[in-house]
Amino acid sequence: MNVAICCIFIFIGSNVYRNTPLNLAGMAIERFVAVCYPLHHARICTIRNTKILIGIIWLVGAVPGVVDLLVVLALRPLSFFTTSRTCYHQNVFDFEYNIISHAVFNIGYMCLVWVLLFYTYFKVLFSAKAAASEPAQAQKARRTILLHGVQLLLCTLSLFTSVLDGALTSLFPYYSLLVYTFFKNPVFAQEPRYILYMQLIINDMITLSVSVILFLFVYLLPNINVAICCIFIFIGGSVYKNTPLNLAGMAIERFVAVCYPLHHARICTIRNTKFLISIIWLVGAMPGVVDLLVVLILRPLSFFTSSRKCYNQNVFDFEYNIISHAVFNIGYMCLVWVLLFYTYFKVLFSAKAAASEPAQAQKARRTILLHGVQLLLCTLSLFTAVLDGALTSLFPYYKSIIYFCTFLLTSILPRLLSPLIYGMRDQKFKKYMKSSLTCGSVKRAIGLSD
């Protein structure tokens, strides 16, 4: 595409892209004045002042785009604007100055929007609660404020798109470092919790890889051979359901270690851990096997040589598939939640009672909280289809956005927590990771400290 035309579209797009959180911040200010200073509202929030505020919003939103254009005009020859390039921001505005200016403006916008969010909405919340003569009015005010807050929170995420991209692209190298550290040091292969953790990391790597491949199939190859598609969907569905089951297994291991420490070495052996992993993979594969059997029975073999869009509902579209998914999802939900509540509350109270120092109890509670949050997020993956169906029925014109957001919530976010729990917080794993990064130069220090 012609660079000059591309610059115009990028400038307009980035301008209105940043206007939304700024506009919601302006709405927060207007509600703050209306609720907290009702006698001055008519004098401050006039039509003239509102138009001035809108002008300021458009001006502030346009500043990053103007800076980008000035940098390119200063550092590129005019002939650059007559050439053709793939039209996206990083390909046109690719100077270091552009990167620095984006970081500065994003930090500035983030600080401005979050300060206004917290100050005005909490002031409005407490003022509305105190001023409402009836409980119903206070409840309605709180609901309205909550909706505005959620909307403003989601809009501020747009300021961190590049940060999210960097986090996702750096996830695989970090996973690779964890896997390398585990297999390089045999000490981890002798502890069941590290074996289960590494099984979780490898499973997450496969899940993310298959998910990305399926996304590419949907967008780049609209129609793909059904047999190949079935293989990817089967692998993806199996590893997708393995994660909450694996976390449930880790919950059982921690439960035995804390509540029955004298029996831990006898129960949580290497053999039993491998047996548990086999059960996890077998149970996680059952829904996929049922789907394949249903399609093999009810479809002719020529179906597998045809081409279709590669996503689960388009290939496994029989009523039997829907029923089997519902049955398995309810079963997984009951299993994981029962184990979550029973084991983690038992571990929580046992750790609190056994800790001789408050710092130890606090660390135990934080670890349990992280595991609980991760398990809670992973169990949402069992309801992705239900969540997608409910949201797309309410907002039918935003299907792509809804599918992508639920994918981030139920697939990416839980897997961002996996490296954090052991890779960053576990001191033993952290030491060996440092040794791997420094090519073993601190191995002696690790050996002495262990």
C-alpha cells in the first residue's frame, strides 16, 4: 500500500484509538462534579466547557500521531511516501524515536486515566452511597459506577497492546528456559511437585502452539482438509483440558505434603506421579475420542477428504457432540472444584497452624492464593463455548472480538501464571535457572547453598 495513504489511516486510527479512554475519563469527571458538587454542576459542566473538553481530548489523542509523522518527515526522504509497504504501525514508523515516544505517551496516558479512575469513581461511589435516601438508589448508583469502571479498565488495556505482545512473544523462551533447567538438573526429577510442574509447562507449550496454529488456519486458510483439522482439534482439546486436571493433581500433592508429611514420601513417589500424569492425559483425551467416534459413525469416509473451516463447532457439529461436551464439562467442573475447595482450604488452615513465624504463614497463603487463582482461571476454559455463545447472542456483531477476548482470558492468562508460581517464586528453581543463564558459573555457589 502507498505509504502516504497508509500514514493517514494509521494517524486517524491511533488518534481515535486513544480518544476512548480519555473520553471515558472526561465522563468520570462530569459524574464526579454532578454527584459531589451538584450546586456547581450547571456552572462548570456547560455546553461550551464540554466542547472545550472534547477539543482537548482530540488534541491530546493526536499528539503521538503528530510526533510519529514529524519523526518520519525529519528522518526519511520525501520519496519514502511514494513507495509501498505493508500497512501496519511498526512497519512505517520504525525508528527508535517512535518507540521512545510511544513509551512516554503510553505511560502518561496510563497515569492520567488511572488517577482519574480511582479518584473520581471512588469519590462518586461514597458520595452516592451517603446521599441516596433509599437503598435501591444507592445500589443503582453503585452498579452504574461499576459498569463505567469496567469499561474504563478495558479501554486502558489498549494502551498496553505492545506490552501484551511482548509478554506473549517472550513466554515461549521463558518456558524453554524452565524446561532446560529441569532436564539439565536431575535433582528436580526426584521430586513429584517439580515433575508435575514440568508436565504443566510442557502441556501449556503444546496448548499455545496448537491454539496459534488453529488461529492461523482460521484466518489464513479458510478451508483445510478435515482429517488434518481433526488431528489438531483432538490434540488441542486434550491438552486444553489437561491443565486444570494437572493443577488438581498438584493440589493433591501439596495437600499430602502439608497435611500428611509423614506419609508424603510413601504416597507421592516417582512411580505414582507418572501414573497420575497418565491418568490426566487419558481423562483429558476422552472428550476428543468421543467426538471422533461420533463423527466416524455418523459421517461417510469422504467427509474426511473434504475441506472446511477448522474450528471445533464446524467439524463436530452433531447433537451428540454437544451433549458429550456438556457431560464432560460438568464432570470436569465438579471434579476440579471439589478438589480445589477441599485440598486448598485444608492446606491453608494446616499451613497457618503449623507455621512458627507469621512470615511463613503469609508465604504459604500467597502460594495457595496463586494456585487458586490459576485453577479458577483454568476452570473457565471448560465454559468457553457457553461463554462465547452467551456473549455472541447479546453482541452478534462482535464475534471475532469476543472469541479473541475469551481466548486470552481462558487460555493465555492462566498460562502466564504458570512460570510465576515456581519459576519466579520457588527459590530452589530460581537458583538453578540463574545457573543455566550464566552457563554454570554459579553452580558451585548453588551446591554450597543447597
